[in-house]
Amino acid sequence: MASSLTKDSASSGEKTFFGHPRGLATLFMTEMWERFSYYGMRALLPLYLIAPGGLDMNPATATAIYSVYLSLVYLLAMPGGWFGDRVWGPRKTVAIAGGVIMLGHLTLALPSEGTFFAGLGLVAIGSGLLKSNISTMVGHLYDGPEDPRRDGGFTIFYMGINMGAFAAPLVIGTIGENVNWHLGFALAAVGMGLGVVQFLVGTKHLDEKSLIVPKPLSKDERASTLRKSMIWLGIAAVFYIGTVVTGVYTLNWLLVPITIAGLVIPVMVLTRIKRDKELSEAEQSKMSGYIWFFVAAAIFWMIYDQGGSTLAIFAESSAENSVFGWDFPVSWYQSVNPVLIMALAPVFATFWLALNRRGKEPSTIVKFSSGLVLVGASFFVFLMPLTIAGDGHKAAAMWLVAIYFIQTVAELTLSPVGLSVTTKMAPAKYASQMMGVWFLAVTAGDCTTGLLSLAGVELNGTGVVATEATLAVVAGIAIFMYRGKVKKLMGEVR
């Protein structure tokens, strides 16, 4: 069987990827190029939205669009996982997703507002299809949840994400800011194209389970799903055509429903899974424990993802974006986090493994609570450059670097572990879909940010920043205090 070959590859003399199955290299490179395209576009997005040569929007609207876009990417990871489970299987879904993302970036490169938003939609759809399924395929490479290499494998995979994220602002950001915005978006399409080629060439190293559709739709289910989808699509089309024809349409008619959906849908999905009578008692218990991690992750991402919007817009207007007299593009700040990830991820992976051998590795609960406290601390630090800018001075670039550094350490204690614990605690019936549930935590966090922006809340205000920081720290402490209860719900998962 493929899983046995994967498990025994190191001992049988077959080539490995840093001691891991070779299929990890294929997924690593595919995700690297996909993230190159995604983070390059993302680094440009808020700057393009507020630039006079771009869409020339106000910062609040730009932050709302940015947040809603991110939330939509992760919201669509849920149906993306469903497609992997019920329609195409993970491998085919990822291949199709890559093509959709590339088309989206090419559409962004066309110089008009209409094609710009259409391109954002295509990239969001493609990313949603890809995210859940490629992470699920990483899990396929290992011999079950108890394989000791599993957490390390996800950490290495996470480095692939950050290699692409590091290079993207330096290349795409520089071209977009200094040469032409739309040429920058076109370079993102090139990156995704390379990712698709890499994936197709390396599929022979993937586990055979990635070809299987775990629970394929029956003929009647396919017909019913298609019929319901067309009905909802028709209702949406009639509604929005009506708002345009009557002249009442504004961007909020699109943004507000998405933000509300991004907060309601995660609750509905978790409730539906929790109430599924087909789940065993052990699976039900794990889902109860998982909800704690979900809420913690939503608070974390609410703050963390503002590094690309609130912090970037602050840097554009109120920071001294230079080092030793050398000016650099604002988009380059988005390379700080990934380069720190690449430097620190191996250290963390080695550190966790060393502690594990001694029986002293912190539990997932402790890692999560630490991540929340740290991300809250990063926004307490943010209060300093806000105060400096409030006095009429430009804040030093190193203040922003310090914030990104703290957030990076927080990310490494929470995010790779969150991906891994999701695969460990997922009920068998919802294998790929549970990765989508994990990404719904990002949706909930980003939709909260988007809703605040749409309501006119100034996210760069010291009061709002202090409130968010306090919320994260208090949540982290609360999870730590109730760690015994959560550990009991997790069963054998640690």
C-alpha cells in the first residue's frame, strides 16, 4: 500500500525530503508558488486601493475590502474541502484550483475596476479550492495521527508557504509600486503558472489516497446540488441586477452580506458537525474540544491579518520607511514575517522535538494560549508608533519590524500546530472539510475586522488597538486556565 511505502521509505533507502516522504517536496513547491502569487497580490492590494494611481479609496473602505477578500478566500476553503471529499478528490481539485487562480491574476492585470473585482473573485474561488485539499494531502503522507514526523512535516510545509510569501513583495511589490500596478498582478499569474507545472510533474510522489473521492456524490445528489446551486445563483443575480438598475447599488451591498455570512456560517458549520448523529462519542468529544481552538484561532487571526491592512496603511502614511537613509517600498514590510518564519521555524521544530523526547513538550493547549498572549502583546507594542505618529512625527520602521517579529513567534506557536491538530481531531466523515473548518476561523477573524471598518471604526486608533490587544491576552489566559477540561475533551490527541 502507498502508506506503507511512505512509512518505510527512510529505512528502505529511498530518497526523502529532509527525512520526510518525497511527496512533501511536491506539495512544498506547489504551495510555495501559489503563495508567491497570492502574497504578492495581497501586498499590493491595500496600497493599490488607496493610491491616487489605483482606485483612490479612503483607508476605511480599503481595509474593509482587504478584510472581506481575505475572509472570502478562507470561507471558500470549506466548499473547497467539500469538492475534494465529494466531487473531484484532493489531487484533481488542487490542479483545477491552480488554473482558476492563474486566470484570476491575469484578470487583475487588466486595467479596469470591473475586471479588478472579478479577478479578486476568481483568486478567492481558486484559493478556496486549493487550501483545504493541499493540506489534507500533506496529512496523507504520514502513517496516521500518531506519526511523530507529522507536526514537523506541517512545519516544513509551512516554510514553503513562507518562502513564496517572502519573495513575493520583493518582486511583485516592487514592480507594482514602482513600475505598474497591473504588471505586478501579471507577475502573480506567472508564479501560479509555475506552481501548476510543479504540481503536475510531481504528482507521482503523492500518496494514492489523494486520487480517491472519499464519499462521492450519487447521481441524485449531484442533480440536487446543481439545482440548488443554480437557484441560489439566480436569486443573487436577480437581487444585484435589481440594485444596479434601480441605482441604489453601492459597494456595501456586496461587502456587508459577505462579512455577516463570514460570522454566521462558521457557527452553523460547527453546529451541524457537532449534531451529526453518525459521529461516535469520541468524535463528538473531540469536536467539543476543537471549538476552543477555533475561537482562539479566530481572535488570533483578527489581529494577525491586520499586518497587511491596518499596519500597511499606517506605514504608508505615518512611518519612516527607510533604513540608514535608504528608502524601500511599503509592500516590503510584508516580507518581514515570512523571512522570520524561515529563520525560526526550524528552531521551533527542533525545539518541540527535543522537548518531546524528554517528555516535556508543551501541549497544544499551552501553545495556543501562548500564541494568543503574544499576538496581543504585538498590538500593545503598536501603541508606541501610534503615539509617535499622533504627535506629528514619523514612526521608525523598526517599530513595525518589532510588531511583525512578535507576531511571527505567536504564529509559530499556533498556526502549524492548528493545522496538525485539525487533521488529528477531524471525524473521518469530514476529513477534507475539517481543514475548511480550520480556515473558517480566519474568516471569522477577518470578517470582524471588515465589519468594524464598514461601521466606521478607526482601526488605527489607540483605543481600538488597546482593546484588541487586551482581548487576545485575556482569551489566552482563559484557555490556559481551562486546559484540563479541554485536554479531557481531546481524548488521546495531544
